Amino acid sequence: AQSVTQLGSHVSVSEGALVLLRCNYSSSVPPYLFWYVQYPNQGLQLLLKYTSAATLVKGINGFEAEFKKSETSFHLTKPSAHMSDAAEYFCAVIMPGDTGRRALTFGSGTRLQVQP
Amino acid sequence: DAGVIQSPRHEVTEMGQEVTLRCKPISGHNSLFWYRQTMMRGLELLIYFNNNVPIDDSGMPEDRFSAKMPNASFSTLKIQPSEPRDSAVYFCASSFGGAGNQPQHFGDGTRLSIL
């Protein structure tokens, strides 16, 4: 069964600093990988997705993530944090293939705080 | 374009009452998902439909929960009778296609409080 682990339930950075949110997956084949962001009292918004094309994926709001099969990782980065980036971020997976489960399996989330 | 629409946004009711949550997926999407978010368990799938047919309901907690999708533009999640432990935020999401690589679009959720 696939699973996804997010290291660090809380991450705090200064405005303008690098953002690094970690995500590792556990499955026998590379899954489809997604990053979602959740602002308070809102639903989840897709930031970016990896679906076996380019390993470096660019998303919205300046975020990007790199798929590394050897490390089974899909870490999310942003070169310079903005106050508006403060939110909770979720890594999620879906297994490919016709018989794969179509629902997202989510990590536990990482709450990003941005200090002025 | 309209996104996934959920109603109500907030629901407060007493234990034992029936609760019905509603979802209108994005037009043209053929997969619909119900998720529940709690502090203790995070985000977890309850059930999902493909072409209006329930495909995976393994996440439905117990017989008190039921979900229907009578047509491509409407789904309900019902809890009867409700219990305090059902308090959570319930999200509906929809996507197009069955290949798994299509992103799911989420509604703003229903925040449910059972007193």
C-alpha cells in the first residue's frame, strides 16, 4: 500500500528566505504526486503535480518540486517566501495503472509560518 | 468557471439528528470524492464515485454514513444518526478522467459540529 510522509508538522521561515517542505512516498512503483495548499477555512488548492514527465515540476505562486526516485522524495521549494505563503501544505499520492486507487492518499500536512 | 460547490458551509446540530451534506461537482467531471478532515486523523477518503457509480467506499466509517450520486451534477453524504465524533470538515472534490493523473478540485468544505 502506498503512503506518504511529510517531515515536520510546522515550518517557520523568514520573509524572503527559502521554503523547503519535505515529502517522501512509499510504494513499489513511482506514484502520481501532488502538492496542495490549504488556507484557513478554505478547501485545498492544487499547487503542482508530477505524472512521470519532467522530474522538476513548476507550480503556481512560484513553487516547484523535484521528483527523486532514488530518494523516493518529492520536496516542495520556493526560493523566496512571502507572507501570503503562510498556509498548510499537503503532499498526496495516487497510484498509476488501470486498477490503481483513484483517491488521494494525503500526508499529515505541514503548516508554514512566514515571519516578517 | 464555477468550482465544486458544497452546502451548507457550516452545520451545527444535536447528536442523533440526521445530517445531509451536498455537493455539486465541476461540470464535465466524472469522478467525485468525499473526504473528511479532522485534527486527529488528517484528510481521509470516505467514498468516491466514477460515472455516478460508487467505486471505493472503504473509508465510510460505519452504517450511519451513506452517500449517493443520483446524477452527474449532484451528490449527497448523509449521517444518520449523527454523533459528536462525526464533527469534522467534510470536503467534496471532483476530477475528470479515470487515469489517476488528473488533479482533483476541492470545494470549500462543510464544517460540521455535532453537539
